[in-house]
Amino acid sequence: MKVLVTGANGYVGSSIIKLYKDKYNFQKFSLLSKKLEDINFLDINTVIHCAALVHQKTEQAYKKYNEINVEYPVKLAKLAKTNGVKQFIFISTIAIYGEDLEKLDENSNCNPITSYGKSKLEAEKQLLELNDETFVVSIIRPPMVYGKNAPGNIDSLVKLVKKLSIIPLGKIQNKRSFLYIENLCYLIDELIKQKESGVFLASDDEPVSTSKLIELIDENLEKKVYIIKIPFFESLLKFLKPLFHKKLYQNLEVDNTTTKEKLNLINPYSVEEGIKLMMKGDKF
């Protein structure tokens, strides 16, 4: 089967290609070097759209997010449909739900507050309008994706644990959902095989607390890290760094029961196994 991957040099796109290189005939595409009109859709069965403008240190205007995260994938999907492609898989984000929900599922209200989240939700709406019996549109909403060399907050946490011997983040009882990269790739593979349309939530089976996450990282290091609770540290952090505090202490639990039941999906890796593979090196 011939599969077109956009954002093929990014973390998710490159991981899919490495993991399933012996199963699918991948065609890579980058808007940085080519135009959409240059794509040869001959014999392509599925498009996996991973390319996106994500959160930036310097916030871009919504117009830029709309151009890359809405206009680009919608135009690509229309071209694919016109040229006989059967399926379009769009990697979205749980940022479309906003910041207020501590537990969410496929039917939770969407209330994005960032330009990134707003643009992804708008792209979802326009793409789903293209879905019909000849063109399957599959939307995946993942939380933070982790794995070896994955960008994001978990990588920052790993660097912190490697650097420090004492970390003042003990006894945090929150619940946060994450997604190991091979669990995400497995879901994508199942969607290709099953040709199911609609919205799908991706997540590891069990949420973990920040303290537990640090413990799992520590278990796979050659050094001992002491995770302690310091009185008033949380209050101080909340005052000085409210956004950082929210990521460390707030709940963000993904319930993807509906997705797993619809696809008969069983994640190949637990969060403990995912963290171990991240620290020791993914298999692919």
C-alpha cells in the first residue's frame, strides 16, 4: 500500500515511516521544498497529515496558523479526494478542548484558547465535511507525545532529572495522560487497516502523576534522584510561574474508551514500558 506522509521529517511523521517502512510504501512530502500541486497521487491509498505549525515561543498571528494548519491540509485533502485517494488521516491535538477540562473524552466540549488549538479545530470541521463513502476522514487527537528525542515537556523533565539530585516535586497526586509514540503509530496503523472515519482520542491506558512520572524516569537512570515535598513550594511556583505550575500540578486525564471500543484497540505498551523505552532507546 502506498502512503503519503506530510511532515515526514518531524517527530511523528519520521517515527511512522521508521516503524512501518517494511509494511507500507511511503512517499514523503514537505511544503518547505514542494508545492501541493506537485504531488503525484498515482496509486496513493492513504494520506497521513502530520505537518503543522505548533506552539511557538514567540506567538504567531492567527493568520499564520490558519494558513498552515487549516488552508494547507484542507487543500491537500481536496486534491487527494479528487485524485482518488481513499483515506485522509489528520493529526490534531487535545488543545482543541482548551484549558478548563481536567478530564475529557471524544464528546467533551471544544473551547480552544490558543491560535494553535483554534486552527486545528477549524481544520477538523472543514476536513470532516469532505468525509463520505468514497473518502474516509480520520481525526486523531493526541495529548503530549513522548519517546526518545521527542520534543516537549517530558523531554524537559528528563533533562531536569538528569541534572538534579534533589527535586521538590514529591507527593503530587494529579493525573495526567500522555502518549508513547509507538502507541500513536499503532493507532494510525489500525485506522489505515480498518478505514474508520470520525474523531479518535489517543492516549496511554493509565494517567500518571508528575511525581510518578519523575520516579519512572529515575528508575531508568544510573543515578539516584530524591523526590521530596517542600512546604510552600507549590504556592510559590503558582505565584511566580502559573503556567508551569498548571502543567506540573493540574489534572489532564484523557478517557479514550470510545475510541478503543470502536477500533477494538489495545495499546501495545503501558506507560511504564513507554518511559523505559524512551530512556533506553526506542526499538525503531
